[in-house]
Amino acid sequence: MLTKIDLAGTWKLQLDGGKSGLRLPYGDTMELPGTTSHARKGEPNDAVEISHLTDGYKFEGWAWFSREVEIPERLAGKTVALFLERTRVTALWIDGQEAGTRNSLGTPHLYELKEGLSPGRHTITIRVDNTDYPTKGGHLTSPDTQTNWNGITGRIELQFYGESYLQDVQVYPNVADRSFLVKARLVGDGADRMAISASGFNGHDHVVAAQEYALGGEEVEATFVLGENARLWSEANPFLYKLTVRLLDADGEALDTHELSVGMREFKADGDKFSINGTRTFLRGKHDGLIFPLTGFAPTSIEEWLRILGISKSYGINHYRFHTCCPPEAAFEAADILGIYMEPELPFWGTVTDETYDNHNAAEQAYLIEEGFAMMKAFGNHPSFVMMSLGNELWGSKSRISEILRAYKAVDDRHLYTQGSNNFQFVPVILEEEDFYTGVRFSRDRLFRGSYAMCDAPQGHVQLDRPGTSKDYDEQMVPSSAGGSDAAGAGTGESGTIQIQYGTEARTVEAESAEEELIPRIPVVSHEIGQYATFPRFAEIEKYTGSLKARNLETFRERLEAKGLGSLAERYFESSGQLAVACYKEELEAAFRSRKLAGFQILDLQDFSGQGTALVGILDAFMDSKGLVSPEEWRTYCSDAVLLARFDKYNYESGERFDAHVELAYYREAPLPSLELRWELRAGDAVLASGQTAASAPVGEAYVDIADLSFELPSVEAMTKAVFSLELANTDIRKTYDLWIYPKEKAVSLSGDGLHWAEELTDDVLRLLERGENVLLTAKPELASRSIEGTYATDFWCYPMFRSISESMGKPTPVGTMGLLIENGHPALADFPSEEHSTYPWWTLVSNSRSFILDDLPAELKPIVRTIDNFERNHKLGFLFECRVGSGKLLLCALDADKVQEVPEGRQFLSSLARYARSEAFKPQAEVTAEELRKLFQ
């Protein structure tokens, strides 16, 4: 390129929602780059969207942009191209003459004008259409993510070229011989040779002098050797080179110059793991759907992407999977600098068809295939671009998917390819052509993530199993019955017509299942793990100062206030958030304990503003911390070195043995030849047990078995919380777990000494209350008809979305609750000390309970332990509450007392309740009638 003219600035604007055509004169102006919504153009949108943010100036149709540009004499007649970095479907007119149309959603639009422009003023007119896309566009066009904006973002410029120049300069690293293969296409005459030089940056200053190469025709190739001092690019050391490629004439004058930021790296599949430059790595991935609530579109500045990706890296993330979208180039540039492995994805979420399908859309498929090639061409030089996916949760023709993979791999081998993310769902298959597999199961019951929606049941271990830290997915991934087979095949599962979750709705698909068991022979990445919801934080609403409005959050706040629960909103948020963090900790640790897993893609580190409003992040939608967990603490279970202790449970009785296997998942480049483990069990200031042990760490091994610890827990007189701490001496590698120790088993007396105990609300119980007696009612859960099922983990993704999907599929709806809000200073819990939020002593209790729906009871009734309901229902839910009935006093929960007494935490809880109900402190304030009470059981 010789030079360029920047076209950023004021453009004339005409909005044409009816797509009737340009009508002069223009009635408005707008600054480009930008979007019509962000510029607040058009009619204000008064709609109140509930399932996603509301675009305050939503516009769909044609937007006409026009401006004049002065072409100087020195550039007249030269080949020129109009470059639009990021836009929708465009059409171009120069001085009223149509110059073509472009439709890429994820790569720049380039209009080449071979004849050039004459000197003087010219009028450039661009029509941008955000309707009738050649494909639906996935998260590139969805109101759930960056909105279906209209406009042009990023660079807008005229690029001028001389008589001879290079096009499509692509750089292929070869780590083995420390060289770059440079390929380009030569255009025009007059060039004699090409010169290439390199200078290191981003942590090193290695310089390689210019090397010259003769030109052999239109297709140019040159091998540029860096030498043995070449520095390699990786997540730990993202060393980069500025590669300067110059096209020279016979006199050595530069005809064209390209400056490229490149890296010397080899990212490949290495057995069941990925490796970077020969060192194995584990993908700690984040889903990204291009959610930017201040603007409604993805930023195109390196500075903003450095901020965004830098936040993720501070939480241990080393990988981004872009859900049905491709980010702008600035994202790749920032990832190059920070050392993050990027995986863009075709903008497709549907069925891949071939000519045998009645609904085969050849034009759409051709567009998507070409879009993939365009992504490789535009961004393939970036060392961070290491992986690529064909779409999200695809169905359809496996042979056509294989054809597409073969075509991509034949053209560009710099990236690893997968058929898609979680394709074929319940009936997965691993294709011969893919380099890695991303999914959630290998059959209906061979699960390798910790949580699932009810419509995708069975659910995961974080949702169903007694809490502990022993779970891994190795047996699910390669069953011992398979004998370690290295073969791939189709998964056993369902055949015929089945219903699946498809986006935010249900869909019926044809499923195929082969007889042989699916055994992976390539790296496996777990898809969209986590999805643990938190209650909204309504203080966030004031942050929406752009064109996107959080009217969904405003509505949720109004609903909560209408139920008389508005004052609890912040506590709901905090308590549900702490439970979500605990769920994420186990989810992530289970992934690190799984030695056959190659990585994960969490959904999500940040909130997802759409699909019903899925507030699943420890960061909000702005990538700001919610204050639930620090980056330092999060990295203890999400980093390149994770210390793990495997033990069966969190609750123990005095004198019981505590057994733990301690291991290390280690993916750092620097070897750990030896290590010293230090550990202790502490309750407050008292050290209950401690020790240290040495172990060796074989070089190149990702998993180190450090020690088996076994010791007797001390005798305690009261329920005691203890912190089990581990660290590796002289490193930053550490871990803590909370444990609970209980007094030795003794019979729990639930009646006597002025207290009556019952498991059913009978006329006898009501007569006792009428006489002024004290009653502890642990009602059998199945009798509590006006109640919600007890479940420990917080809601999966978003209750409104999965309620609707489950109903449409005829499957059980989600429980939809979000943990407990505990009045931990209440004397009923004096012998059962708790946090305000759910912790593991509550797991057995909640799992064998139901929470009463108290909406129709007096507002003065404030449960001692509330179950937090989701923002759609907003029930006032009581796990444990007290009230006056007649002259008597009642302490009530719907709990299987027999079941919970089998464990020490259950006995401790019931003992605490009974002691309180016998005491002078038992003074309920709210009064409930016998009839109101009966309705809870009718």
C-alpha cells in the first residue's frame, strides 16, 4: 500500500426502514465509525424487552451514508480500495455509479477499484442493510448479544496502491526450523524482488536482517529464517515479531510495504492434550458472545480488547471460544500480546444439509463456507488464532461437515479444526477430519461437565451428588470396559426422531446412533460448563448509560417489589452469588482432576444479557467484578498450576478419619523438579493438624501425585468450621477448603421438656397450638403441597428460558431456586452456626426438603431461612420459619427428619431447632391462622 485516506468523520445519513430507496436530500448526519443506535438516530424504542436488553434506538432496514472525498493529483488513477472494517450487508456507489456489494458479517468489506479515481471531489455512498442476511448470523446479529446493529465500525479508509503490489500476504510459522513461510499474490508489473526483515517486540528484541528473494511469478513464496535465537510465542511468553515485507523494483526502491505482527508457534493436538511448542497445555476457556452493553457492538481498538482480555487473564483464562461469531482484528492483536488462544466460529447455529435434504439451502451453505475462508485470510496470521469451529450445536449431514473440514485444512493448516461445539448433542460423533472435539457427553449418561438443564437430564454431579472433591470424568471419557481403546466411533444413544434444546426453544431432529462405543482419540474440550445463575444486582441498572437499556432488570426489580421483597434484593444477590462461586469451584476442579480432558469453555465468566437474562457470571456484563470472589482466589482453581485435594465429603464427626489425596495439575513451561507440600487444618486461631511432605515432579508430566494424607479429626463439643489449607513452598500455588466437624453422635430429642414434635399438620397439632403449646413441625416433604422442591445448587442458566423449553418438550421444569438466605444470627441456629448463604452443611438438609410458598401469609412473617426464588416467579419461600398459631408457638420446616438424622449435620440442625423451641428465646412475632396454615398442605 502506498498510502490511505481516513474516511472517519461526519457522513450524511438517511434511514430507510421500508427499504424504498434513497431520497434526496439527506435529512441527517452521523459520525462514522459508529452505529445508528449508539448515535441515537431514528425513533426512540419504548419497548420493554424482558429476555434481553432493550435497544433504545432499534433500527432495521437500509441506512444510507454519503460523504465527499478529495483525491489529490498524486493518487489519481492509482488502484484504490475502500476498506470497511466491520459492518453488515453493504452496497457501494461512487459518484452515483454502483460499485458492488459485500456481505461478510465477520471480516472487512473490501471494494477494489482497479481504474482508480480521477483527481478532485468524489461522492462515496454506502448502503448498509441489517436485514435479509445470507444466514441468521448467530451471536453476530442477535438481540441477545451485541444486537442487530446498523452502521460501520472500525477503520473506514481508501487504500491506494502503486503499479505493483502484494495481495493476501500470509505467514506460516515453522517451529522446527525457526522459519516463516511467506506467501502472497503479486499484482501488476515492475517488481523485481521481495525483501523481508523482522524485529522482536512484546518482551524481546531479537532482530533479523533483511533477506531478499527473487520473484517467480504471480504466486510468491519465500522462506524467511529467523535462526536459532528465534523466540517462540506462547501463553506464558507471547513473544512477537514485526515482520516487514517490501516489494522492490530493480533499483531497490520500495513499491509496496506490509508490516505484520506475527509469532513463531506450533499449537497442535498431542494425544489427549494440546501442546504449544512441544509443551502440553490445558485450555482454560471462556465463552464469548460479543456482549458490550455500553455500545451494543464489539470494539475495534486494541486498547479496549487488552482491557477485556486482560481481565479474563487475571482470572486464569487462557482461551476464548467465540460463540457463532468472529471478533474484530483488534481482539486477535490483543490476544497476540497477552498470550490467549482464540477460537472463532462460523456464524451458524442450525442444521448442515446436503443435496439429499429437502430443505437444503445451497446459497446459505456456500456463504458460510466462504465466510470461514475469509476469516482465515483476514486473521490467520495472528499467532493467537489457533482453533476454529464450524458452528454451535449443529445437526445434519456428517459427510458434508467432513467435506468442509477437509477443505479448510487443505487451505490453511495453521489452525486446529472441530466440526462444531456440542454437535449432535445426545448422539455425538467424532469425525475423522477434526483435530479436537468439543461437547458435554459421549452418550446420555457419559457426562463430562458438572451441570445440565432439566431438559437435558440427567443432570450433573454438582447438582445431584453429595458434595466432595473426588469426582473426575476419566471413566466417562474412556470407560474401563473399553480397555483403553484408541478408536473413535459414533456414540451409543438414541436413534430416530428426538427433541432437543435448540437455542431458546425446542426442536425435533433426526438422530442416528451406531452400535460401537464412542472413545475419543483426540483432545476433548468440555462445552459451556458452569452456567450457575446469580440473582440480579439492581444497582447495575445505572451503568447502562448508552443506547442499550436494562429494562429487563428494571422489570425484575418491579416484580420483586410488588411481592414486598424488594428490600432483600442485595442480600439475594450476595447469597446466590456466593453459592454460584462454590459451584464454579467444584465445576472447575473436577475438570482439572480429569486427566483425559484437554480443557473447558466456561459459560461464563461474565453475565449474559440475553436468552431470558442469564446472570451466570462472577463479573457483570461490563466485565466488572461483582465482588463475589477475587481474581487471586479464583486462580487457585483456574490457572496453569492447580493444587487439588481429593476427599469424599465436607462434613465429619468428632474422631472420624480425614483422608485426602493431594495432587497437582501443572501446565507451566518451567519444570518443578521437586516440591514441598505444607498443609494444616485450622479452626480460628487453633491449629488442629498440620504437616509437610516432599515429592518429586517428573519433567513434562502434567499431573503430579503428591501425597496421601490421613489423620484423625479432633473431638469437638460444638459444630466447628475448620479450614484445610495447602500450599507448595516457595511458589504461588495454594488451595483452601472449608470442612465442618460435629460432636459425637447422640440421640436427638425432638420432643419433651415442654416441646411437641410432629411430622404432619393434624387436628391434634392444631389443638396443641390452640392450648398454647410449643410445637416443632418437621413436616414430611411430600405432604407440603404448596411448596417448591429442595435443590442445593443455584439455578442453571436462566429459569424463564429453560422453563419454556422444558414445557414445550413435555419434560420436568427446572426447580429454579438460587440457594438460601439465612438469618444466621437467629437463636434457632445458635448450635448450627452458618454463613448467610448456602454452605455444605446445608446440602443434606436442602436435598431432603421442600420450601413453603408463603406468598399468601402475613407480610410480618419473615422466614429464619429463606429459599431464594428466581426473578420470574419471585415467590416468598420459607425453608424454616416460626409463627404464633392461636395461643401456641410453631417452628416449621418441610424436612425428612429420619433421612437427615443419618448424617451429623442433620442431627446437629435438628438438635439446634429443638433446643431453641424449648427455650425462652422462642418468641415468634408473626401470627398465622390455622386455616392459613392448612392451605400450605392442601
